[in-house]
Amino acid sequence: MKQLGKVSHISNRSRVILKSDQTPGFGLPVFTNDNKKFGTVYDVFGPTKGQYISVKVFGKFSKDLENRIGETLFIPSKKIEKRGRRKRRNK
């Protein structure tokens, strides 16, 4: 696992906002320090150095978000391929 950043605050739409020094891909899974899937990367915004990451939280974690301020969240260290429909190759 690769460190994504620390929880800065909670948005009014119940999304977790992280301060980070890297730019992850949209839709990447986000994990807690005990390897539980916490949510997905929803948006990246702010300055190019020290940007903010918005994480859409899964339902089971959405109750006590205020207690997670200061917690470090992680993304997978290997690139994950998104599953979906493949494009056909013309022969």
C-alpha cells in the first residue's frame, strides 16, 4: 500500500478531504491502515503542489467521519486495471 494522505476535513456532502502530495487516478480504491476498503477517489483539486483529494466514502464508514480527521489513508501501490468492456481489435 502507498500512503495517499491525511484526512483534513469532511465536506458538506459527506466526502472525506485529504491533503496529499500525489495525484491518484479517479476511481482508485482507498483503504484504511488496517486494509479495509474505505471508498474511492472522487476528485482532485487545489494547487499542483499539495493538492486535495476528495474520497467518496462507502456506506458502512459514513457514520463516524468526524473521528477520522488526522487518519492516514492509502491507495494500492500497483496500478489497478479498471474492468470494463474491451475494445475490439480490427483484423
